[in-house]
Amino acid sequence: MSFDKLRSLVYSTETGRVCPDCENPVDQCTCKQADDSIPEGDGIVRVSRETKGRKGKGVTLIKGVPVPASELKKLAKELKTRCGTGGAVKDHVIEIQGDQRDLLVQLLTDKGFKVKKAGG
């Protein structure tokens, strides 16, 4: 690792967290723009429920949505609002708190996605 890399700016009191590569604020990072691609898959959105690693609390997972990451965040926000719960987007997977499978399948089908329930 070069000495310049060790001295790079990671936080600014003016803008908050800073990307260590391009030194822009994280929300305006220019070096991560290539990550806005649509992931490859079979075109089927899978909705499942999972409790593993969450102390028994269930979440609904939505995998395989064929949209870019920027659109995925907007979709997740809309789905969380319609379900009235919280959630997150992690590694191109939308997590919605609680067992919301039936409602989410209907909402995603209405948006034009091909949706399947996965798991038990």
C-alpha cells in the first residue's frame, strides 16, 4: 500500500464521509458509478421468508429484481411504505420486516414483474 493511500481523506466535517478513492462525498461518489448495472438472472423475482440469524424475527427477502441499484432503492422505499414496515437493501436483495409475502407478490405483479414465492 502506498503512502499516499494511507493519507487519503475519509471524513470531512463539511461533507461527512468521503470516498477514499475519488475523495468526493460518499453520496456523490464517481468511482462507483459502474455498479449501477442490472444483475444477470432468469428474470423471475423470488419472494421468500427468512429467520436465520435474526433471533427468530422473520423478514421477507426479495431477490432477482431486474433493475439497477439506484432504482432498487426507490422500489424498496415504495414497498416498505406500502407494507407499513421497515427494511433495507443489501447486495441487490430487498429485506422487508415481517412476513409480507402475499402483499409483496401482489404489489410486484402489479408493477409488471414475473414473481414466484420461494421457500416454505
